[in-house]
Amino acid sequence: MSISHAPPGSPEPDISDISKADASRHASPDSASSASPDLVPIVPTSSRRTRVPRWLRRTTGPVLLLVLWQLLSATGVLTADVLASPGRIAQVAGDLIADGSLADAMTTSLQRVAFGLLFGTLIGTGLALVSGLFRIGEDVVDAPVQMLRTVPFVGLIPLFIIWFGIGETPKIAIITLGVTFPLYLNVYAGIRGVDSQLIEAGESLGLSRWGLVRHVILPGALPGAMTGLRYSLGISWLALVFAEQVNADSGIGFLMVQARDFLRTDVIVVCLIVYAFLGLLADFIVRSLERLLLQWRPTFTGR
């Protein structure tokens, strides 16, 4: 005999309902999961890829500018005396490449930039290490460097000519001076920008002074050094333009001086394009080196 706990007057519970509830309570997880709806992963809007490739988007601006330039030249808005057309510039560039004058000028200019960048990197990085790692070095080095960097290096060209003559030495000295100060500032700021808690953690782990410099300070200052190197490369090409227009008998700047004397705007534009291409190539090399050396540092890459 079964005893019912239902209050008086209430209907008797249906045995079938009780059995259904008990069956659903003891159902297996597999059957429950099969009955649940399929989960759709949510993809953030920032991570969705666009259909247009990035290289195509990056080339759209220069191509549109080139088309506008050609249209203005074809309609006569831009005359050849003011600015040659893209077709004329391409023809002149082909002639300069064919007779070998452009290749010789590029080789000479690249050698000057390479020597100036090498000397400037050694001097700027060395001074930054002395000033950034040691307080006595900061007291001795930083103040003179800050005074010299405010002096326009272009204004020192006559003095360099008096000191070093009219050969290659003053040209390399101008590029070296232009490279040194941006690299010094960024490396010095990178060293002094290392978190002091990282220094304390290294000391607590028993690192020596050289160990701290090698494993903590230099890796922390490397991003600033890479930024300074990119900036120094831009300054080096700017310094090269000034250096090669003063008593030069070779190089891209020499071609520009000759073109200026003969009012050849097409040759001038070709030389400017070569400057821009070399600068872009150098910046690409440094950015590739930066991605290689800074793999340990995840950064924001844009959305």
C-alpha cells in the first residue's frame, strides 16, 4: 500500500509524469549535449580579415598620385620646365641606368652613408652606454652632447672643409655627426627607461653588474635603440644630400647639382626617387631586424 503525502483535496500525481521527470534527471550527459544547440565561435571584429590584400591597399595611394601627376602633365597644367612627366622621368632613368652613371653614383653614395652610419653608430652608442650606465659618465658626457646636438650640422660644413679639405672625409664627417645624436638620445632614454623593479629582481637572483647589463638593461634598451637607428638612417640620407652638394665630383648629389645647372628637372626627380628608394630599403632592413631581435616583446600591431 502506498502512502500519499499530497495535501487533502489535491489531485493525485500522475505516475507517468513522475517517471518522465526521473528519466530526464538520470539522463546521460551525451544525450543532453546532443540535444543542446551547436555553439558558434564569436570572432572579434578587429580580427576579421578584409578581402582586399594589404599590399594592394598600401600601393593605392602612390598609384593614384602617379596617375594624377600624369594627367596634370598631359593636360599642360604641369609643364616640363616646372616638373617633367612620369613618362619622361622613366625614360631619363633608363638612359642613366644604360650608360652606368646612375649605378656609379649610387655606389659612391652608399659607401659614404655606410661609413658615416658605422662611425655614428659606434660613437652614439658608446656615448649612450657610458652616460646611461654610469652616473659619473652622465655628468661628464651628457651635458656636452646636449650642447653639440643643438648646433645644426649643416652649419659645420665650412668648418669641416677647413679642417679636412674637400675630399671624402668632410662628407663622411657630416653624415657621422647627423647619425650620432639621434642614436645617442634613443639609446640613453632606453637605458634609463628600464624598470627599476627588473633591476632589483636581477640583483635578488644573484646577477653581477655585467649580468644585469647583459640580461636586463641591454634587452630593455633594445627597442629604443632600434627606433634611434631608424631615425638615424633618415638623418643620414638628409646629411648626404647636403654633403654631396658641396665640392663633390661623384654621387647622386653631384648628379643633382649638374642637373640644376642645366635646368634638368627630370634628372633631379630621378635622383630624388633614388634617395627615397634607398631610404625606404634601409628602413625595411631595420624593421626586419627589429622584428627578429624583438620577438620576445609582443606589441600592438594595429587593427
